[in-house]
Amino acid sequence: MLKNFSKTFLIGSLLVLNTGCNDLRFYIVYPTIETAKDDGAFNRGWLPKWLPSDAQNIHEHHNLDTNSRAFSFSIARSSKFEWPKQCKFIETIPAPILKTHLFPKNVHKLPDIKKCDDLFIVRDINGIIHAWT
């Protein structure tokens, strides 16, 4: 009984400490799309349903307070990636609020950035795809 109380108290204390900072940021790395599915990243809306089935090394960063998010991923054959149909080229691109560890410097200045619903998406010279809100 005391052991369960201690765990509950510790978890509650961490949530209070984290909430007190007013910055609920989370950074998760998924080796495969299956691990992201198993963790519920798609159901919670942190990753879009259109991610390719062979997405790997998925870095996902989100902030619960601001509802901002960023993610990066690679696929086995990046030349085979098909942009979602709703994606359009745009000229005005804001700098990301959040970034993943894979984001190149000045990602928002790379060529061929597209707007896909609420996301800005670009593929870098290494074939890694980056997205942010």
C-alpha cells in the first residue's frame, strides 16, 4: 500500500512541478511507424495519418500548452515519398516554434516548402522530411 502511494505521489508531484513551469513539452523518438501507432501518437493528433507506412526514425516534439508540434522522419526510399494531396506550395513560411533534433538550421528557408493543412513540410538534402506548425 505504501509503495503504491509513493508512486502516485511521485507522479503527481512531477505533474505539478511540470505544470508550474507552464511548459508542457514532450520529445519522443519512434524507431518505426508501428511504435508510434502503438504509443497512440496518431490518435492523439501529434502525427498525421498520412505518414508513409515505411516512416522510420520519427522524432516528434509537441507542446500541450501551445498545441504546437514538429516532427521529422525518414523513409527507406525518400525518392518514393508522395506528398499528401492537400499540400500546396506557399511563399510565406514562418519559422518553427518547436524543432526536432533533426531540423536543419533555418529549416523554414529551405526550397520547396509546402503547406499541408496546418503543417509546413519540407524535405532536406538528406531526404529527411520535417514538419511544423
